[in-house]
Amino acid sequence: MRRGQDTFFYFLLFLFLSFIIYLLSATDGLQSVRTIIEKSFAPLYGLYSVLNFSSKQSETALQKENRELIKKLVDQTELRKENQALKDQFESSLSLPFHLMPAKVIATSVFIPGVSIPESFILDKGLANGVKKGVGVIFKDTVVGKIGEVTQHLSKIEVITNKSSSFAVFTLSSNALGIIKGGGNGEMTLENVLLSENLSIEDIVVTKGDSNKGGVGYPKGLIVGKILSIDKKPSSLFQSAKVKSLLDFSRLSTVFIIINK
């Protein structure tokens, strides 16, 4: 009996609440109630908004600070590399009969580290700095390549191993003459060496010198690379050899453009 009374009571309460809601809806009462609730909780909402905004602002400031710290770290690392390159170059170039202009590598051709090597570089020096097309570029006393294209403020190096590269050389130990040709992907071949000439593994190949009065070309005595293997056939007039540069082109960040004295 008690359960029936409770059920009837809840039923009447439900009807009463439904009637109240209907009256409020008809007379915009709900809007008034909503307004009262919003005004009551407005301070809490405002506090939440301030805290949330402050949190976002703090996060943004932290991100900005992190970016600035990372940029400083990158700048310091690049400066350290550049200073070391300048120091090494100065120690290697004391007796070289030409001036050198330091230039930063700002871009490289597409390559896959450990699989291929860059075939060209873009430097931050150009015509405005006195750079000419065809002049040599070195690191320490080793050939990097030649300037293939030059604009007012930029220039492009064709790396020595590029297939377009070809110039006269000789070997340091036996003074054997030949032509070094780029084979692409870091490869070079020493060709047109007479069969009677003596070639040996690990011998150093250097430039014979083909620069003109304007400084275009390579001066004599720059290191090209070392001999890895020799192809010598008694039936041939010439012999050839595979040559590898002493430089890791993928790691160059600063190079030196040859400027005539």
C-alpha cells in the first residue's frame, strides 16, 4: 500500500513540475531563470577564463623561449664550425700563392646520406663579392670543385666528382700525367695515363694547373684525391685508376673560393 502511495506522489510531482516548466516557457520565465543562473556563476566562469588564458599565455611564452634557445644553440654551433674551418684553412694555406674567400654552404643538391653524395652546392657569395664563373673552390688544400653559375649574391659549385668535371693532373710520387674525370656519386677516374707510367695504390693525385690570368681554373698543386685501384692492360696504350677525394662533401659547411693575388 505504501509503494502505491509513493508512486502516486511522484506522479503528481512530475505533473506539477511539467506544469511549472510549461508556464515558464510561455512567459519567457526560463530565460529569466537562465539569466539568474548565468549571473550567479559568471564570476566562476570569469576566473576559469582568466586561469585558462594565463595558462595558454605561459605555454606560448615558454614555446617562444625554447625556440630562441634552440636558435642560439644552432647559431653558436655554426659559428664554432666556421671558426674551426677558418683556423684549419689558415694553417693549410700559408704558402698558397692566391687569396681565399670564405663562403658558407647554404644549400646542397639532393643526396642520400651514406648512399650518395652532393653533386653541387649553393654558396652565399656572388658577383658582388668578386666571384667569377670557373674559379676553383677548396677546403684546406684539397679541391672541392669549380664555380659553375654565379649571380649577384650567390654562386653554385659543381663538385669535383660531377660528371661535367675534367682537368689535367699528375701523381705526387711518380709524376705520372693524366686527366681526372668525374663519374658522379663521389667517383673519379684518372684516365689517359701512358702504360709506361708508374701508378701505385694510395698515391696522391694533384692538379697540374690550368688557371688563366683571370683566375679561372685550378692552380697547380692542389690535392684531388688518392688512388684506390688501377686498371692496367698490356694490350692498351693507356691505363686508368679509380680516385677518391679526401673530403667528405656531405659534411662541408664552409668552403674557400680562390681569388687571384
